[in-house]
Amino acid sequence: MLLKIFPFLQWLPLVKKTWKQDLVAGLTGTVILIPQAIAFAIIAGLPPVYGFYTALVAPVIAAFFGSSYHLVTGPATAIAIVIYASISKIIDPANDLQAYISLTLVFTLMTGIIQLAMGIAKMGKLVNFVSHSVIIGFTAGAGFLIGFKQLKHVFGVEVPSGSTFFEIGKHIISHLNETNWYVFIVAVSTILIAVLVKKYIKPLANFYMLIAMILGSIIALILGGAQNGIQSIGNISASLPPFGVPKISLEKIQLLSSSAFTLALLGLIEAVAISRSVAISSHQKIDNNQEFKGQGLSNIVTSFFSGFAGSGSFSRTAVNFQTGAKTPFAIFFTTVFLGILLLLFSSFTSFLVQPVLGGIILLVSYNLVDLKHIKKIVKSSGRELIVFGVTFLGTLFFDIEVAIFSGILFSLFFYLEKTAKPNIAVLGTLKSHKFINIIRDDSIKECPQLKIIRIDGSIYFGAIEVISDYFRKLYNQGDIKHVLIVANGVNFIDLSGAEWISKEVEKWQKRGGGIYFSGLKIVSQTTLMKGGFRENIGGENFFKDKNTAIHTIYQKLDKNICANCTARIFIEC
């Protein structure tokens, strides 16, 4: 019980042996985190310092109360875009920044409470019902949105507040003649430096963003800085996160509830997916429910320290693992180093300019468009392509929550459509007495009195129509009285399925025959047994394998027909 409440007690004793490796990983993580904290805060519509507040609080809480030893929580791109999309439609940060910040803190608190409640309720398996194509579609759409919103900082062209991505593109094209070429050179130079460092200077590849920010800022100074319209992001206050209780109210809860649930679900999906991907290499067992609790507590506590909602970061988690982190204490070191930097060197951020950040964020948005997986979706599945397309276009043109839940609904619909059409194979045999699907070989023979079929799929409310249609046609043929269902492939039977089976068996028994089952798993018979359906059907009609079933059913066949039968496919014949 104590370990469930305080999971960090499990790994804390290891720190005395692993602290050196954790220290190195923590220092590396700090260097990578600095540009991301600033960039993601801006994407969320907040001043850069709020990115540092989030990065100081969220990772430690999530690390100490989650299950993964390597997951690095904190500011995340997709989460940041959802925050901006959700809050900006209520309050424009350009008009009332303080009200925007206040509502963001409430939003973060609500998100954390939902995530924690889901963890306590053991809803960890919920993430398994969200198709990977939904996430790919959303992140690609978010990448486009983020990228278009940064074009004003790349071209130095003012864009009307609240413009959609389409309006931004149209405005930039129509005002290209107003481009500030000093701004453009700084932004493009930053992008080129980042790309070249990442691709060609492997020892520094993990720090490509930080290097590009430093060199880009130097180029801005050489080009004249503010004198030529190159705007600075301003000073970041040298202070640790201030404590304060978010000003929550019933009105704010009503305004943000649907968006908070969307953000909570998206954050959990990201965190669990990243944890699992690293666990493949670390061989660590991930507890989804504990991860839910860790993410929830992280956002709750962060909201009390002026931070915004976060989730797992794939890039920072990968680096944390690759640089040798052994326990989550590496993340504690990252927090300590970041706090020192914020207190001692925050004044240097005055040299950081908007075009540099615009270039960095443009790179971030490009990385969100996962071309490799999009190509796989296009090639492999038309249904997954529809799910991807619905989510992607929904992200661009509608509210974020509408896009995500539309994608989820489409993926569930396709899943149900597929499971609602179980494969029903008719089995026959050759002289070897091995049962084979009759469509595989024209020489396969069937018994004229016993129909043997195999159902590949579950017998539940969605599949009843297809299965009952098959049996109705079979019944109307009139020459078959006995049916053996080879049920090894039936995973479950729900109440609707159990009721249909009971009635169908009764109908065939009145005809003088029956329906029999072989190989039906015990777990699949749960509803049949608890609802009394197995008793109505007759326990003697259930067999452990088809050979035993055939031996029993053979005794019930009309021996006059058997005497003149040329098929003789059973051993008993």
C-alpha cells in the first residue's frame, strides 16, 4: 500500500549507486530543456518564464509519482497547442494577458484532477482505444497550425490577431512586399544552423536547438537588432515559481470541462506511449494507472506554481535514457540545474529575439508532421487514412476536441464495423479426416446431415445480424438438421449473443436436430452460465473438441441416409 501511494520509495534506495549517471543525464537534460521551455510557453500563448515554471515543477512530481524510470514530463508541443486553442477562444492573450494566464492555471488544475481521477479509477486501458492514426493526424494538424502562426515572426509581417491558418497564409502572401529582410535572414539562418548541426555535427546533435538560438541571436546583433525591427522577447524575471491557488469557479468549470477532458486524455496517451517506447529498451514494466496518477498530480501541483499543463516529451525522454539515466533522480538534477540557471542567468534572455524563436518553433512544427508514419497509413489502410484525414482536417478547421473525438469515433466505428462481420467458414474434410475450409479445395466433401462451421469473431450485439442471417438461410434450406459450431475463435459472447443462441438452438431442436459447440473457451461461456442460457441450451451440447462432438452427434444422424451416403468423411462412417 505504501509503495502504491509513494512509488518513488521503490527506486530511491538505488540512488546511492546511480547518482553519478543520473547527474550527467540531468545536466544534459537541462541544456536541451531551455529552448523547449521557452518555445512551448510561446506556443501556449504565455510569456517564456511560464515555460520555466512548468519545467521546474511538473517533471519532478511526475517522475516521483509515475511508474517510468525515464519519462521526462513538462512542456510539450501538442499540449501547448491545445492550451492555446482552448483558452484563446475565450480570452485573447493579446488583449488581457493576466486573465488568460489565470484561466490557463485553472485549465491545468482541471486537467490534472481528471487525470488523477482516471488513474484512481484504474482507467489505464482507456488509452488502448485511441487509434495511433488519431494521434498522427492531430500532431500533423497541430504542426501546421503552429508553423503558420510563426510565419509573422519569420517574415516580420504583422498578422491580425485570431486569424485562422488559412487567413494567415493568405495575409502573408498578399503582404510579401512588406517583408522585413533583416528578420527573415535571422529566422532562416537559425533554421539552417539547427538543421546543419543536427545532421552533420553528431556530438552536438542533441543540443542543436540551443546552438541555433545562440548563433541566431548573435546574427541578430550583427544585423542591428531592434534598430532594424528585430524584436527581443524581453527579460525573464530571475525568480522561482510563485505559489498561488488557481481561481476556480463554476463558470470556468463549465467553460473548460470538455477541453480539459480532451487535454487530459491527450496528455495521458502521449505519456504512456512514450513510457512504453522507452520500456522496450529498458525492459521496465509500465503501470498505466500509476502513470495516470503521476501525470495528474504533476498538473495539479504545477497549477499551484504558475505552470501550465504538460505531458511526456519524447525527445527529452529519449535523451534522458540515452545519456545513462538509471532512476528518476536524474530529473531532480535537471530541476536543480534549471533553477540555478533561471536565478543567475535569466538576464541573458534579453538577447533572444522573436525571429530566432520563430525559426526554432517552425522546426518544432515540422518535426510534428510524421511523414514516415503518414506514408505507412496511406499505403496500408484506407480506413486508417480516413481516421487520419478526419483528425488532421478537424484540427485545422474546427475545435481541437472536435477533431480528436471525431477521429476516435471514426476509428471505433471502423473497428465495430469489422468485428460486426465475423468470418463464417464452412468446414469439410478429405480422406485424411483433417477439417479444412471448403473454399480451399473443390474436392473437399461435407456430411449431408451435419453442417460444420467455424466462427472467427465474437458473438455480440454488433455481429448478431450477420450471424443470424447466415443461420436463417441455412435453416430455410431444409435438408440440414444438425449444426456444429467450431468455436475456438469466439473470444466472447455478450447478453444479446447469448439470447440469440438460446432461441436459435431451441428452433433447431424443435426441428428434430440441434446446434452444438466445440472448443468454446470457458471465459467465453461466462454470460451463458451466469444468465442460465447454458442450462437452457443443454450442457451436453458443449464439447471440448470437434472430434468428440462429431462422435456424439453421429449417433443422432439418420442411419438410412448414412447407408446411401458416398461422402463418408468421418472416422465413424
